[in-house]
Amino acid sequence: MNPNIQPLTVLSDERIREILVKRIDYQKQAVGIVVGVIEPNGRRIVAYGKLAKDDARTLDEDTIFEIGSVTKVFTSLVLADMVNRKEVALDDPVAKYLPVHVKMPERSGKAITLLDLSTHSSGLPRLPNLKPNDPSNPYGGYSVDDLYQFLSAYTLPRDPGSEFEYSNLGAGLLGHVLACRAGTDYESLIRSRITEPLGMRDTGITFSPPQKQRMAIGHSAMLTPVVKPEIPPLTLAGAGALRSSVNDMLTFLEAFLGYKETPLAPAMKAMLEVRRPGPAGKMEIGLAWLIFGDGAFHDGDTEGFCSFAGYNPKAGTGVVVLSNTFTLTGVVDVGIHVVNQKIPLANPEPPKHRTAIQIDPKLLDNYTGRYQLPDRILEITRDGDRLFMQAFTQAIVGPKFEVLAESEKSFFVKVSGSQITFEIGPEGRANSLTLHRAGREPIPAARLS
């Protein structure tokens, strides 16, 4: 053991299993969760739950999950490696690696750099102008040409490098330009630079038939299976397209902790050396990794999955948590609590079982319109006898979700459990609504004229 390592008191396997049993069987927050721990004396894994709600097969260390935004760590590791090889520089303008016809937005004479993309300080929004028909596939149909058109037309709200704003668009763009620089596609770049050198055979985007048999099925917050495309959209793959297993992710963290020799070691070290202010001033951000105290972590979620990966170099300890269910609570609290029992677990309530009813379709016209939330507009539209909601800002168009009636004035979103209650004015039309989301204060929203 490295004499400089200061080991942490990590939860026992028995205690981790108790947490998973409670989270899955009693709080109904997941169909299955796998937790992996890497310590100075080796790795251990605790799994509980099933591959899918109606599948008797249990999860294990080799079950493959979507890891969502943990993908961003892989993208920025490639960036650090390319910098180490002198193929790119952190202060290179992004425009340097895009076709000449693409007009990257600038402000105050400052160009967006590769470092800005990696540290979420580019000034680009969280998402581009996505207009998906399928909520489970919000990036579906979004092409490279769509990306280029958006960038060429976008006006930055602030100077590049001046402020943190989490951006899937920025991370996806970083993956795209690095692949362009390497003359390959994103998945091939990750394979050649990271997963093959580290022996991570179950990490990638496309998989063999035997691997597909080990893929977990994603579930909504209401524990209903989510049907997804076999291969996710790839234009912004660097933001969240990778899938992996707990075994592979522990191998990944082993390398960061120095337990596994790798030529990527200098790049891994460099990812924590460049730092900028992170979310809400409470933490810093390196190259993709969020840094708090002595630890670095990243979490992720997709429609159907939640993930967490974190490590503490001084303690020689790392944790991975993968779940095949999307919930607002996520699994960050589990990952942090495993290594720091002073930080309590979240105590989510089981999702309420809601039953959809049929109401007179003519009533739906009373609810259509736009409603002003504090940070965005919520649009309610009707299509025949179905009602839909879609949130958007000036720069971002979110996915469209169907809302189902449970009374004449109350509706809910099946995939998330969110609820909308309409307030009806004297003329019979809604003049406001209240948005209810699990674990958050209700948000009122007045109808816009």
C-alpha cells in the first residue's frame, strides 16, 4: 500500500445491501442498483434487483447500463491525453477543428476554447434547439448539420470562460471536435484511447449480441420500462452516449487511483490540475470532474438510468453506482454516503400510483396555452383527445411529454411522476397552473396572454 494513502471507513457490503433493499423494495426508487467499491485492498461489488421489471434475471458486476453524463469524463480524458501528446492545446479555439463554413459564436472578441467546453464555461446553453417526437430519445434525428446551423446562429449571453453553466451541448461538441481532430468517430476515439488500453471490454456505444444480453432495461420514475433505440443518436455522443458495467468502471477508477499502470496516467492527473469555479460556487470543476474537498465525482442520468462515479486520490478509494431506473433523487447520495457516512442518504417517498381517467376532450381546450415558470415557459398543447406539455427557453426546446388526466383539473406525466394542477378562471379557461415535482416545492405558473 502507498504509505501516503489515508484510507476511508467505507460501508460494509452488508450495510450497502441494506440500503439497496430499502431503495428498491420499500422506497420503489429503482428496479435494480449495482454498487462497486475500489479500495487499497481491492474491489468489491454489491448488486440488488433485476435486469428489468418483468425479467427474473438479477443484476451483477457485468450488467451493462447507460452511464449518461459520466461519459463526459471519458470525453475530457481524451482531451487531456491529446494535450499530453501535443495534438491539441487547452486554449485552442473550437473553431480551429470545425469546417470553415461553421461560424462559432464569440463575445467581446473572445473565442470559445476546448478548455471552456470541458469546464462548462463556454456560454453555450444546456441543450441546442432539440425538437424530439419521442421523449425517451430527445437527441433523435439531431444531425451534425443541425449542430452547425445552431452554432452559426447562436448569440452568447456572456463571455466565454467567465461563468459556469452546465452544457450537454458543450460536452457533445467537445467530443465531436476531438473526433474530427483525430480523423475518426467518437466511439472509435474512446475505444482506441481509453477502453482498449485499459481493457474495458464492456464500455462503448455499440455491442455484440452476447453483450446485448447483459444490458439492463431502463425504467421511468414510475418503474415502467423505457423503450429506446439500440444505438443512441451520435451527434452529441460525447455528452452522454456511453454504456458500461460496474466492473469496467472500477477498472477505470483503478487507473485514476494509480492501482493500474497506464500511459493515460499523466492525462488523468492533469484533469484535476486545471480548475475553475463549479456549480453555485460550492465546488470546483477540473476537466469534466466536479471537485469537492479531496474527492472528484460525476453523476449522470438518461431516460431510464442513473449513474455515479467518484474517487478520492488521498484515500485511494473510488465508488461506482449504476441504476436501471431514472428518478429525480438519482444515486449520488448512495455513492457519497458509501464513503462518507456523515452525509446522510436522501429519503425519497415511494412514487404515488396514479390512474389515468378519460375526460371530455372538449375540456382540454381550456388548458392549452403558455404558462410562465421562473426560468422557462411551459406550453400545453392538444392533439385530438391527448394533452401534451413542453418546456422551452429562448435557446432551448425541451422534449414533449404526454400528460394524463387523473381528474378534470389534475394531470400527471407518466415517465417522471410530475403533476400539473390547473386553476380555472370565471370564463372556464385555466388562468394558471401549479407544477408538482417529487422532492421539490410546488411551482405556480400564470398563463401568458
